[in-house]
Amino acid sequence: MSELGDSSASVDVPDVEELRDDHGRVVDDAYVDAAVEDALAQVRGRGRPSLSAAGESPLLRVRVPRELDEAVRAAAERAGASRSEWVRRVLDEAVRRAG
């Protein structure tokens, strides 16, 4: 077996053969690099968007009595917001008042 250079696609694709995708595009180093970047962007883009300026948003989990949970759900519904959005808004207002 011959030694492969950095730009070799595979041991079973001779250097003289041109590899193409389903759309007829030549599969070369630039094509592979772009495909890798696209795949990484898709994987990184999964999940919920961060609420923080940079990095992941911290997750705050608290236990509340059932009655409070029901009141929060009702208040969020009246406000036309999700429960998370409503809680974030209320916490933000409380912190501003306390500050």
C-alpha cells in the first residue's frame, strides 16, 4: 500500500479518477471542507437559541407548590406568553426593583 498524502480522498479512489456527487459536482478538498463546515453548522445550530450574550444560557430549576405552578401557568396564558417567557419577565422585573 502506498503512503497517502494529506489531500488524498481515499485509498480506493485513484488520483486520475474524478469523484462526483449526485448532482455532478466534483468532490475535491474544497467540496469536502465545505460539506464538513455545513454539517458542523447544522449540528451546532440544534437546540434552543442561547438567551445569553455568549455561550449557553444557565438553567434555573426551582420547585414550587402545585398552586403556584397553576397560577404561573394561568398568568402566562393571560399575558399571551409561554410559562418560561413569563417567569423570565417577572424575575427580571423583580431583580430591577430589588437593585
